[in-house]
Amino acid sequence: MPLENLARSDVVTAHEDESVQELATRMDESRVGSVVITDGNEPIGIVTDRDLAVRVIGDEMDPTEATAGDVMSGDLATIKETDGFYQATELMSDHGVRRLPVCNDDNELVGIITSDDLNELLADEHMQFSDVIRSQRPEY
């Protein structure tokens, strides 16, 4: 199944000149663990809640002065919306990430897929499979 059918389209985004304090507030209000940093419609980085903890608090940065550009992961792994579940898991594993911005053929941000989303999909599939097994097994 292509990611365009699995990815969340309501991606929380920001520009690289926004303060990390603004990013933290946006994450909290949106109940997400990351903000994709964009230049126009193109993703150029990502800031996660872990980045805020390690790079801002751990490095004793001033959250009102530090910007998304200061703490974002710039070597961004993205995936095409036409790619599938297995490509997403492989890319996450290869890059050691839990979130992948999803892009169209023009490299414009169209969604995001997370390891939690993929785990939820697997759990749903396992439930459906167990229903099939239960319906076909003999009574005990």
C-alpha cells in the first residue's frame, strides 16, 4: 500500500528562523513530537522533542534565542508518497529515525509517517489475521 494512503497529511511545520520556544509550544498544542522545517513547500529539516531536550536544554541554549535552524536535523531522510510500507521501515532503519516526511514528485511535503503509525498498522493487520484464525479453528 502506498504511503499516500497511510501518511498523515496534517504535518506541523515551521521555518528555520522560528525560535525553539515557538516550536515546543506548537508541538505541545498539536500533540506531536516533531516539527518539519520547510523552505516554501520543501522539507529541509526536522526538530523533534528529543532535539529540544538534548540540543537546547543539554547544551544550555537560550530557547528564546535558539532557532529551528540551530537545532534541526539537516540531513533529512524523506520518502516518496508512492513508496510503500517496507520502503519506509527500511529507510527508518537505515537512517536511525522514527519519522519520515512524505514528499510528492516535486519534493513538496505532503505528509509524514512515523514508526508509531507503522506499528499501529501492523497491530490492526494482526487483529484482522487473528479474527480469521479464530473463525476457522475448531471449538475447544
